[in-house]
Amino acid sequence: MKIGVCVKSTPDTAITRFKYTSGNDGIDAAQVKFTVNPYDEFAVEEAARMKEAHGGEVVAVTVGDAGAGKVLRETLAVGVDRGVHVDAVNTDSLATARLLAAVARSEGFGVLFCGKVAVDDQASAVPAMVAELLGWPHVSVVTAFSTDGATFTASRAVGGGVEEVVTGALPVVITAERGLNEPRYQKLKDIMAAKKKVVGVVTPESLGVSAADLAPVVTFSAYADPPERPKGRVIPGDAAEAARELVRLLRDEAKVL
Amino acid sequence: MERDPDVIAGYLTDASNLRGRAEALFRPTTAHEVAAILRRAQADGVPVTPSAARTATTGSACPDGGWIVSLERMRAIVGFDGDVVAAQAGVGLADLDALLEGHGRFFPPDPTSWRSCTLGGAIATDASGARSFRYGATRRWVEALDVVLPTGDLIRARRGDPIPADWPRVQRPPSAVKSAAGYAAAADCVDVFVGQEGTLGIVTQAWVRSLPVVPVVGLFVFCPDRGVAAAMSDAARRAARADASGAVSPRCIEYFDRAALALISDLTPRAAAGAALFVEQPIVRGLDAHLGAWLELVDAVGATADDVWAATDRDGLDRMHAARHAVPARVNERLVRAGLPKIGTDLAVPDAAMSRMFDAYEAAPVPSVLFGHLGDNHLHLNLLPRSVDEVAAARAYHHALAAAAIDSGGTLSAEHGIGRVKKAWFEEFAPPDLLVSSRALKQRLDPGWILSRGVMFDAATPRGAAG
């Protein structure tokens, strides 16, 4: 079985300091170090484990510019066999979903793993759209997954300590939550082996997706920082007096007591 | 002046777990305030202990009566010209790095305590760390210092400034080994005040150099045994010395024995291995060239590529660093739980003596964990006694190891310094000329022996007679 996994190149939030483009209509990508979306790493690991258990081929797919293709290569050292880089601009979630669905169809994936959210736009929109476009079931925010090659069982934490278990038949789109697995350590041997692996570059046209299909239905008009937090207040005086004043402020002013 | 014993109590210990005593605490905000305190102390014969972040393992920050001068309120970064940072002594190394990182640069010394220690502390102890294999200790990065002398005089020492003619010169035989044991054979006035453990002056501001950030790949090589790890370290060191920007030119070479790896088995891909090396390879030739060369080296020494954990991004490197730093942290946890003292070595030896030292470390009479800076022949043997009897045995063994290290041309302390805990051994092992000349310099700069009294050495004559 071909096991698909969607990978997005997102800013490395640990080291990135964001700057907006001059028109405030986007992020200045030149200032950003990109890496694999952290939740996609769980998706990659789950795909690799499924292959190790059942055989097959793990194919990672990304949509984006050459930089995204480079980030996709990082997954080749941690269990992915082959990459497909759709060379296109990420205009909005639906356009991206159309491209990913087209790849899933042409590759004939039996299952598609994604991260539950991309840490850049936090939209959580694409996987559900892909499932809808493919006519597949979709289970989101999955913390445990198993399959016998024909059917699957997926668990998701639905809050309040309650676990929901979903079963069904493949194919399915699964989105990975933290805790689904522990992504593997990268081995030098695998990094070297990854150099021989292939990332195929395809275009929207070659996938049969037209420019009209990719016309954005959502446009991003402006980016701005959240409003600055008001300055903290220091209450002077001795402890008993300050505590009294604090309680008064919390009750009368902040109205939280 | 703060006299509240509850406040002072927070300043009486460092990572050595010695507990000092003091009558008063000062938290000056300017060098002139520091000077006024020292002038008065010198006049009244009051001992003064400078205090930074108290991360030293040697007791050098534990006062023996008198006053404490904490630099915690002098933590301004004063200037940055793209290379040299001017900062007050109380600034944290982490704050310094945060500023530099914004400019794509970093401060090369990386003591284990860098998240909590201060620039002044790093200078006073000539701090080093894993990366000192490549970058050396703090001394190399100091350009200038503002120092308040024990007499209350303020001086600004710049690199190349001659040492005043009437300051006795420290007599110290040249050594090929990284050492933090005693005063340096200073080449200029700056050198005098780096690594003096707060005994010759209080640094209030420093100008330190930085380097451009270089991307690195981290490799954690699991080896079947010590021999393979040592062979790999030797080969990597030879390569790095031959060509500092070659395909194999690590900036640190860290060693872990089987016991150390067992402590961190949840943080690495391997539950067990005979030994391991951790190296950071700066990427100066393209990642592939470095990885290929290291792979050849791994094969050549009898490890296998499947045994090499590789980190090519920040996440992976953070995981490796977390594993590395967990070793000493978990050793300490274990000892604290058992209520027993930590007995850890800080010895370093010349290349030729390392193999014999390894044998000696591995023959320890009590359970132990061995790890550290193999590139500098500087391992930390942590002895883990299980009983009071074993504590005595461990101490005796540590002494024998120290004697063997010194005998082979090594040092009692490669990075932690002498402080209070090792001064008796320093007295025993240091060359007599070094002790005599060091005391002469101390006497000249600090006639009342007020500053960090009892750190590094005592006055030659009993304290009462020395006045």
C-alpha cells in the first residue's frame, strides 16, 4: 500500500522573529528559517511505522516553492521513501487541498496522514478539505492509530478525559495530535541514505488542476501584532496593606472576585 | 547595607554545598560604590566576598565572615559594536547570548551553568565548557576589564596593557593542558584578573568579543567500548588540529561511559552502549562533506553508521544538549536522594597520559559515572559512594587520581577552579614557585587579605599574624 503523508514547511518558531512584508499583507519569508511543521513530524512517524508493520511505500507531499521542497527532503531521513513537491503558491487552504487531493488520487494512497494543524496559520482546514474532495472519511486530532491494512481504529481525546474511538475502512485521512507517537531519532546512516532518495517535482497542470481551481476564495488583507499588554501595576505598602488593596482592586476594578 | 540574616542566608552557599557566614550584604549599583565598600573594608580589616550567581562548585562564593558584595544590580549591557559587547559584571551569560543572537553572533564560552551564571562569574573563574575544545576558555574572549582593586582603586585594563612593574609576576611552568588551578602566568593586565576567583579584584564591567553564529551538525556516536570512543576522539582531534576548518573539525568532543548512558537512556535512541561520543561539527564545507567524512571515521574506528544519532536542526540539537546536561543533573539528584556528598574530578592530563588516566578512572573503588570533555583529556569522574565508608574510600581515590594527573603533567582543576574545596590539594600539588609568587601578588594587591580570604590559598602565615 502507498501511504501518503502531507508535510508543510513552516517557520521554526523556536528561533524565528517575525517581520511583516512592507504592505503588512504577509510575513517576510526572507527573514524566516523554515522547517517541517511539528505536528507533521508525528504524521511522518506514524506513516513510517505503518510501513514497517505492513510494508508498502511512504510518500511525503508538500505544496510550495523550492524552499518547501528542501524542507520536504528532511523527512527522507526519518522514514519517508519518496517525496512529491507540488511547485505552486499556497494561496489558500482550499487551493492547497485541491492539489494534495490530486496527488493522493494520482498516487493511489491507501491512507493519508497529516498534522492536526500547521503552526503558521493555525487553520486546521486542509486535511478535512482533502478528505471531502477525495470522498474519504476523516478522523482529526488522533492520539492512537492502528490498522490491519483494510480497516482502521483511531482514538482521539475529546476533552474531559474522554477518549473517542473511531473505526472504519481505509482509505482515510488521519490528522496527528502530539502524543500519537514519539518521532524517531535521526541516524547518520539514514541521512546518507536519504541523499539517494527522490523528490519528484510536479506542477498543478500536470495534476490536472487548473488556474481557476486555484483561484483563492480567501484573501489575507492585513497582518498586525496583537495589542500590547497594559503595563503591570505595582501595589506599594507593607504586605497586609498591599494585600487588602490587591483584593479591593480584584473585586472592584477587575471584577474577578 | 543589608543585615537581615534571612536575606543574607540566600548568599551563603554555592554549588559546592559549603555554607558560609556573613554579617552584611551590599548590592552596589556602580563601580564607585564597590570601591567605597572595599576602601572601608580594607581600613577596618573586614573580609569581603564577591558574589555573582553562586554556581561555582568550589565554594569560592561562600563567605567566611565579613561582607558580601553582590553584583546582581550591575546587569546592564552597555554597548555592542558588532563584535565586542560591553556589559556590567552582573549580566547573565544567557542575556548576553540573547542580545548577540539577535545579531547572528554568540559568546563562545559555554559553561554548563550558562543559563544562570553571570559574565563576572565567568571571568572570575575563567569559565570554559564543552566548546572550549575549539574556542578556549573565557580568557581568550576578554578584551578589557574595569576592576576595583582590594584597596578600592579603580583601574581599566585593556589587552596589551603592561602589568605594573611593582606587581609581582606569577611564576608558572608552561603547560599543554587547559587549567583553572591558580593564577595565570599573565601576559598583560587583563590576564591578571581572569581566573583569579575574586581574590585580586572585583570586575565591574567587561568588554568581551563574540563570533558569528555558525550552523553545526550534532553527532552522538554510540560505541561498543571505551577503546573505540577513544580512538575516534583521537582521530577527530588530530584532524581538527591539522585543519580547523576541515571536514572533520569538531568544536567539542564529549565522552560518556556506560553508566552515564544508562542515566540518560530515556533521552537517547539507545538504551545501552559501552560508551559514546558527542561532537558538534561546524558546517563550513557543506553538510554532505562533513557527514561523509565523519561516516568514514566512524567506519574506520569500528563503530557503525547505524549507531550514530545525528542532529541537523535546532530540535535535534536541543535534544542532544538536553541528554548531555542531564548526566550531571541526574548524578546530583541521585546523591541528594542518598544524602551523600558528590566527589567529582576536574582533572586534565596531556594527550600521552590519557589512556592511563582512563584505566585509573575505570578502576574506581565505588560506583561511578564518567563523562566530559575528552577532546581536552578532561573527564569528570563522579564517584557515587553508598555509605560513609565508601565516602572515605572515594576521597582517597580522588586524591590518588589527582596525584597521578599532576605527576603526568596534568592539572588539579581544568575548569572549576580551586576555591575553598581544593585549596589544601592546591597547596600540596602546586609548584612552590607558583604558590610563593601568587601569594606575593595577592599581598601586593590586597595588603589586608580582605578579598575572598581563604579562597585558593590562605596567607602563608597564620591569618592573625598576616593581619
